[in-house]
Amino acid sequence: MSISDLFKPLTLLHGPAMRNRFMLAPLTNQQSERDGTASEFDQAWIGQLSQGGYALIQTCATTVEAGGIALDRQMGIHCEGHLPGLSRMAAAIRQGGGLSAVQLHHAGHRANPLLGGVPAPASGDTLPGVHALSTQQVERIRDSFIAAARRAELAGFDGVAVHGAFGWILSEFMSPHLNDRTDKYGGSVANRARLTLEVIEGIRRACGPDFQIGWRLSIERYGLRLEELREVTAEILDRELIDYLDLALWDSAQRVREGPFQGKTMLSVFTDLPRKGVRVGAAGKIMSAQRASQLLDEGCDFVLIGRAGILVRDFPLRVQADPMYDSPKLPVPAQYLRAGGLSERFINHMRGWPYFVEPGSA
């Protein structure tokens, strides 16, 4: 495919179409207020992105319960007090011509007690002295995801993206390594996937007919099994439970090292599945116009821009202007990010990422 294919509209099962094939990945930035409300730094960040040519912009991971917090200054959507700031963000994205989604997040057993988090493990032996969630507590968390989606709709967002990646609670329940439960949420693949499906199905019932649902899935680490994830994904695609699947890969070109899919790209294990009307995209080192275009050739309907979107806020527009566009090489000086409009809070967060900010740069 050519670069021009990246700028063709993409219909979704529900609601408005994406105006092109660029989606902003959910980017942690740790710049909200400590009560979870969106800060002026959040508003400035979203305001810049809204003018950058993206078809759909996701927020950072946003807590569905106060006790599910993982990170300092993490944004929240667990109470009505968060709605004014979120509404302002949704309006900015809409005014820029893009679609919007809140990424719904709960940290599970990695909730941080120092920040008011309450660790919520699937299994009793995950954390010393911390009991596994009861069935009723799991159902409460499920309902918190659904209530948060309803708040996102009230705030004016086009949809939500359900965070099922990186060992957070939905990913944790999917893992046979982290989930040894004996109730309806443990044991078989279907039982371990039950929480994810109940969250998605509950959001669909609770929200309007045009409300969009995405699902972020990671494949690596945390005891996850590729064959099981593929099985669950096949069901979700076949039943058209979501509008889009976001494959969160550290490297979109990475290949499977062992098992029945050895030698195939991790991406192809999922893009080979029948998807009906569900759209499939991937994140992972998409730093150039050419790589974004290649991913359409490899079976993606859209691409998710992460690191490249931190370096410049208008990556899609730069690709449109220059088919050979390539992102600045990492690491970059802190001053480069500062000059581009990133807050000191965001820059300090990025200092924790290897090879992103030049060590020692002021």
C-alpha cells in the first residue's frame, strides 16, 4: 500500500468513522492532579494532539476505582468530580476533528498502597498477606469499569478503550500464572477471560448505540499464553463485541520464538484471524511513515502512535507532508521535549524510560 492509504477513512461498527488510519496510543504521563482530575498540563497536551491530524485520540490509563491506582498523578474517572476536566478534553478533541476514547484501567495486584491503592490480586499467593479477591469483589470491579464507561459517555467521549494489557487486572485474570482461582473467574481459558468479556458486554449494554469500545491486548510476559490469547481474541472478533483491537507490542516486527507459531510475527498471529467488522491495529516502534504504511500491508487496519507522538504532536500531518518522514532519533535532550510543549511532569516520567531522554540532560 502507499502512504496515501494511511489517509483513507475507516468505518467502525458503532459511531462515526475514523478520518484516517492514525490512532494515538494511550500514553502514561503522570501529570494529572493528585485527586485524579485532569490538570492544565493534561489539557495542554490534549489540545496540542487535537490539532495533530489523528483520527482517534486515547487518554492515558485512567483509574476506574480510587483503589486501582498504580502511578503518582494518574488520571481518574472513578467519580463525578472528574467529569468537568474530562469533558473539556473530549471537547478539544472533537473541535480538532478527531474521535476520542478514555482508556479504562485498574492496576489489580499492582495497585500502589502509598498512593491510596488497594492491591487486588486474582490469586491468594501473589502478594504476601493479601487475600485473593472474592467473587463479589471481582464483580464490583467489573461494575466499576462499566460505570466509568458511562461517565466517559456523559463527558462527551466517543468511546472507551478497555486496558487488557501489561499485567494489569484484566490481563492478570487472563494469565494462568497469576490466576489460580477456583470460582467462575478461574481455571479454564473461558473462565479466566470471563472478567474481560463481562466488562466489554456490560459497557455495550450500559452505553448508547453509537458508543465505541476498544480493547488493548498485550501478548508478552506475565505468564500469558499466546495460543489462549488468540482463542479469546477469535471469540471477541467473531462476536463483534468491540469496535477495534489494539495490539500493544513492544516491537510490531517481533517474531514468536517458540510454540506452534514460531517464526511468525506476533502481529500476524492475530491479523490472520477472521475479524468481521472489527478493526485491528498495532503499536510498537512505529517511528516513520514507511513503517506505518508497511503495517497496513501486514494486515493492520490502523496504526497506534506512541513514542513518535511524544516526540512530535503532529506525526500524521508530518507523514502526509513527507512520505519519507522519520522521527527524531532517540535519546533526545530534555530541552527538545520542553521546547515541544511537554510538561516537566511528563518529561520526568519519560526519564524513567531507557534511551528516551538523554541521561543528565537538564
